[in-house]
Amino acid sequence: MRLKDRICIVTGAAQGIGLATVAKFAAEGATVIGCDRRADPIPGAAATFAVDVTDRAQVDAMVAAVLARWGRIDVLVNNAGITKDARLVKMSIEQFDAVIDVNLRGVFHCAQAVAQAMTERGAGVILNASSVVGIYGNFGQTNYAASKFGVIGFTKTWSRELGPKGIRVNAVAPGFVETPILATIPDKVLQHMREQVPLHRLGRPEEIANVYAFLASDEASYINGAVIEVSGGMTV
């Protein structure tokens, strides 16, 4: 059980990769705090908090509650994210701002909120959800690509700032994964997506969760500032 007794926060935990990460971390022995905009209990989580990551007061209140109950935070998985796709010439300011607020500002809020407690203990792990879109771009995703590229910038910077304090910061960049985010995509488009991957299939949420679990564990003790692409080879 590679995460035995670790206190772990996962945002965007109610579905998809977040839900799979909660389950994986719990199976590895962690006490998992699941955060999502919905207050419904999250399977596998020791506690569930209704948190909008764009609202700093809500983030701070959640972190304070976790510290009051468990005394420390060992791992933060910044998983919460949204898409609002449109081509550049069609994208509204509202679409742009909404994605930047959740995917970029939300990551900043959560990381900054836990950094002090981790620094005081001289240990911790922050894992950020990027995307292959943040590395290579994607048609119709100006806002999403910018946010995920920004997350890589966060990761590289924080690994330098926090590494000397005993805190490792890494990012995972998934490719196409079977999550609710793809629910509105036509079957024909999904098939084309599969064909772009050498493995000829989409990823599964648990395959991303497995990478998070490795990076959160002591097995990854010398990995810091890395961006791990988990895409089935789609960018080869």
C-alpha cells in the first residue's frame, strides 16, 4: 500500500479521472478528501467537501478543515477542470474566462492554500492536471490549451520554489480519456480520435489515476518538475 496513512486532497473528484484517483488512492491506503462543486458523498473518500476552486474562500475553508481534522496534508491532486470549446473567431469572453478561472486560477488557489502547511512540515506532493492539448494545442480549444500550458508553467516554477522545502511538484498530461467530458462528442469523431492513438483506443480514467498514485508515492521521490504524458503514444 504505497500511500498508507497519507492525507490526500483530490479536486474534481466526483467523476472521471478524479473519481478514479480517489478510488486508487484509497486502495493504496490513503485517507482521501474528495472535493467537487457538488456536495454528494464521493465513493472511497473519507470526507467530501463542496468546493468551487475559483472561490478562494471556499478553498481556504476546506484546507483549514482538513488541517484541523487530520493535522497535515501530504498530497494535493489539482484535477478539477472544464472545457468550453470554440474556434478563436467564435469564442466568447465568457467561455475564455470560465475555463481559465477553473483550470488555471483554481490550480493556483489550491496549491497556494496547501503550500504553507506543506512547507512547515518540510514535505508534500502537488500534482497538477495538464493535457497533451497544453503541449501541442488543439483545434477549437484556445482557452483549454492556454490553461493547460499554464499549468505546465506552474509546475516548472513551483518545483523550483518548493523543491528546496521538501515538496515535489509534477504534472500529468493525459491524452484522450473516456470521461464525461467526451459525452457530447459524436461517435464518428470519437472513432477518429481512437485512430490517432497507436494503441487504437482511448485511455481509461484508472490509467491516469495509476500515474498519479505513483507520482504521489515515495517510489517517485526523485521526480520533480516533470510533465508525464499519458496518451497511448498519440504524439509519437
